[in-house]
Amino acid sequence: MRNKIDKYGLCLEEYTSNKNNADVYFKRAIGKYPEMEVSKALSKIINKTIKNNEKVLDVGCATGHFYRSLKKRIKKNFFYTGCDPYEIFLKLARKAWKNEKNMKFIKANIYKLPFKKKSHDITYCSNVLLHLPDLKRPLKELIKVTKRKLILRTVVYDVSYKIQLVYNNRWWKYTKTKPIDEFDSKGNPRSFSYFNIHSKDYLVALIKKLAPKSKIKFIKDNKFSKKQIMNSKKNEKRPLATSIIQGEQFSGCLMQPHFFVVIDL
């Protein structure tokens, strides 16, 4: 029997039950684990553009661990809202930041964000789009709630690939799927998550259709410490944790050329 797929086409049993990921993100949020290299890079991009008292929205916030990097580098006053569809992350986010002012966490799905039009000056969404079956509705929602600047971090290449990462319980203890049952009789994976790569052409065309006057900039995410990423992989002991091979980021055997897509609306 296949895992349950929600109305948006997501098969995410792995994320909702993954206590190990939640624990790692929580330790990053409270400073027990180092900042992620991506959160450092993203906070530097935001720091260059943010204005005093602006509202920042983090879509797919998990435990709010990116906020630690924002707080460290941004000296202006700003208001932070984090949203995520999974209570396992939000519970730990509220615990990590219980004494913090100017911030809140809301349970929300990227396919239907519960915010008013242009309610946030800056919105960012990191490491989410590659796990979605379709980008049209999510990008429409992200653009809708953003007033000035939208920053996406996702995997971009010359051509698009639709990829399903297939799970079995020999290496991923959070699924019930046995190796012999990885695929059903029609060849469909029973337990999976998406690890898609989108072409630059597709992203530009889709963004321009949704926001014709927008200006789009692609920034390769390559200003990271290889040593720090490899140390995190070793210390956190997470399956498919990011590795660096010949200067490129890999998840398992998949090369993942990550970019920040900066959209001025």
C-alpha cells in the first residue's frame, strides 16, 4: 500500500515523522549546532536590502533556525514571521524562541498562505521548491504576500529534471516500506519525496508570467565552507546530508547546484 498523498500531490511521510531532522534544526536554532552555511549566505543577501522595521516572512521555517543568522547580521529592527506545515517543527521553534520579541510562528502551507496581499516586505523560501510536485501555485502565493523582494533558494540547472527520492526502511527508519516494496505493480514509488531540479528558463518564464514587471537575479550558492558542511555531515549523522565533491553540493548521488533566485517585485 502506498503512502498517503495529500491534495497537493505531496507524499511527505518522511518529513512529518522525522524526529532526527527536527532535533538537528532545534539545536541549530538554540546555537548548540553551528549556523548552516546557507543561512549565513541568505542573511547576508537580506542584510544588504532590508530597511528599518520591515516585515520578513520565512516560508518553510522549520524551527526558525535561519532567524539566528538574520539576528546575528541584521542590526536594524525587523519583524519576523515563520510558517511551516508541520507541528513537529513549530513546537520546537516556539520553544527555541520563547523569549524573543518581534517574531511569531504560524502553521501554514505554501499552497495557501494565510497572509494578506503584500503583507511582508521581504519573503524568503529556502530548500522547499525542489520538494514540490508543481511550482505554479506556490510561486503565485509567495509573490502575492510579498511587497518588495522575494528570495528563493532552490536547485537550478540548464534543463529541468523531475526526481523522486525513493525510501525503504533499511536506510530510512521513518518509513514502513520494505526494500522489496519500494515500487508498486505499476512501477510507482510507494514512499518518496521530490528532489526536483528546475531550469533557469522555466523559472524565469513562470515568474515573469506571475509578476511581469519583476527583475530576477540568479546567485550561485558557492560561498560556503566545505569544512563546515562536511563537519555537519559527520556530527549530525543524517542520511543524505549535504556533501561537497569537487566544489559542488551533493545529496546522496545527486549533484545539487543551488542558487538564490532574487526577485525584485
